[in-house]
Amino acid sequence: MHPTAPELVLALEANVQVGPPMEIGAGPHGVRRIVPILGGTFEGSGINGRVLGGGADWQIIRADGFSELDSRYTLETDAGDLIYVQNRGIRHAAPEVMRKLLAGEAVQPWQVYFVTTPAFETAAPALQWLTRSVFIGTGERQPLAVVMRYWRVGTGSAGP
């Protein structure tokens, strides 16, 4: 018997507008930064809407540029349903690429490993598939935004 690998199905793509990072400074684990989430839009499997302002991405940047990410924000669908997102991940690249990225300069997405494990919470009955699935996120940092793509891990079982 040969097991088959799970398939990935694109569930959502979010264009998240971000503000300038607040640098807290060096701590025991690295440099702490907080990147405010200002707003944005998203679209996906039968749902569209906006990213609400007020969230943030809490980051720890190690001396070698390796970044630990923990972002939390809220999506609001066009129907008015709210979705809480907690998105933990890592990001790293060659030192010169990380210097540019952390300075807010544009870099090619293929130069950066930017992968997350998002979790979604919502009370909306029609969106429970978000709370009952595992997702992998891939990110693309732009100077004033982050494009996040959330992929549902499928096993051939029920889904949207």
C-alpha cells in the first residue's frame, strides 16, 4: 500500500496592508518588532471581504535574520461574518535579501521562505469549514503590504 500525499487547495488570498514596524529592541531571543495591520481585502472559496485594521504581527528577528512571526487579525466577510485569524510562521532568506526585506525594500518572493500555520475562528455556521480544517499559509512581503495565501490541507474528506 502506498499512501498518497494530501492535496493543497487554495482557500483564501489576503492582501494585508501594514504600517511601519515598531522596533522594541534586542531581547533574549532577538529583536522584537511589532508590525501594525491597517486593513486590506481578501477573497476565497465563496467568501470575500476585508481585513479589519487593529491587528498586528509580533516578530522576533534573530541575529542571522531568521524571523519568528505571530500575527493576529480579523476578517469581515461581505455578508458581515467575522473571522479571527492567528497566523504563526517563520521567514528566512539569504542575509542580503533579509536586510532588504527588513528595511522595507522589495524582494523577489521566490528568494524568501515564508510559511505559516494559520488557525481560524468564527461563529458563522456556513464558515465552520475554516475551523475544522488544517491550513498552510505562504506569504509574500511587499513594501506596504503582505500577500497571504492560505491553502487547505485536503485528504479527500468533506470540505467547502
